[in-house]
Amino acid sequence: MSSTIVSRGAGDLRANLVVGNFARLHGVSTWGTIRVGMRAVFRGGTSLAGTPLFGMGLCHNTSNIVMSPTCDHFLGWVTTGSSWTYNTYVNGGYWDNCNPKTMQMQNSATQTLVGSADTHFRNWATNAGTDATMLIFTDIVNGGGGSWTVKGYYSDNGLGAATPSASDFVTQMRLSTPTWSVNVQRTLSSAVTVDQATYGTLNAATVFWNRNSVTLDILDFGVVRLS
């Protein structure tokens, strides 16, 4: 099932993912560092088993993407935890054990997970009784000579009192090092070998989520060339 666009608030739009994926051409021809980012909220409050799949990054074109029957080319990160444990907290509820890890897919039959999983990522559901909106960024760094690095900025151990607005999203997306207080940079891997000439140019940004008991609402989504 693909993502659907639904109306929210005063003409605001969001992508609503329930066992869905989407990709958008980003229009950036060359870069040193490119960022894929979103302001999003996971809606639900139950533990998830069966290796929930959430991820984001770059892909080739907008049809044969991750979670499609075939996948041309993808570089980014995905969650690898076999189960997400839902926890209640004094300030809300969150999922632990998501364990994102760098992934490259050169085609649907060749999937490579690189480096160690990051055990610090927490997906928050509620914050002080309201939906826990999060900023989630992925930086793809082209180091030259086919050597690339994937970095992530996301919630580590807490959310704090503030909820990021659309304006906060735009401001933080432009910063080489985001200053949002609860977003921590995690370098997920290094020295990923990328061959765009063989497997396809990474010319689109993508997000995917494979559960229906918890909905992923994407309030803002964008791509920025940082260098």
C-alpha cells in the first residue's frame, strides 16, 4: 500500500504511511553532503514484533523502491530491531530497541547492512499527553572515490518540553549540525562503497514503514544540499 495524502488543519498536508512507502525526486545533481529530513509522528501505543521496518535515505527514481517487489538502488538507514518495546515514561510513551543500521540495496536481491546498529534511537509516541512530533534527519556524505557515509539526527533519550514546528523544521534542516536540543547526531557507518553508474543514480529521497497498527504521519518532508 502506498502513502496517502490527507488534509490536516488549515490546508496543511501530510503523508500518512500505513504499510507504505514513497519517493520524491530531489533535483540535486551533485553534492558533498545531502540531507533528507522530516517532521513526523508515530501514532500508536503498542509493542511491535516481527522486525518492524522503518527507514529513509536516497534511492534511484520513484517506482522500484524499498518495499516494492523490486528495488533498483537505495542508500540510507533502516531499523533492524526484531521487536520494538513500547514503554511508558513520566513524560510520555516511546518505542525502544529500534536499532537503526546503515543499509545499501544494489537491487532487490542484494541487500547489505553495514556497521553496527545504533541502540540509542527512540521513537516517541506521546509527550506530556500530546503527540510526540520529532525531527528525523539523514545525511548522505559523498567522500569521493565511491566511499560514502550515512549519518542520522534523531531523538536519543528524551524529548524535552518543546514540540518542533514547521518553522523549526525549516531552520534545523539548513544547519550543518542541527541544534534542536534532543536530536543527537549518530554516525551509523563509514566507507560504504556506492556505484551509481552500475546500479542507478541516487536521484530521489524515500521513506518507508511496514506496519498498520502504528501510523507514521509525515508533517513536513524535504531535501537540502549542505555542501
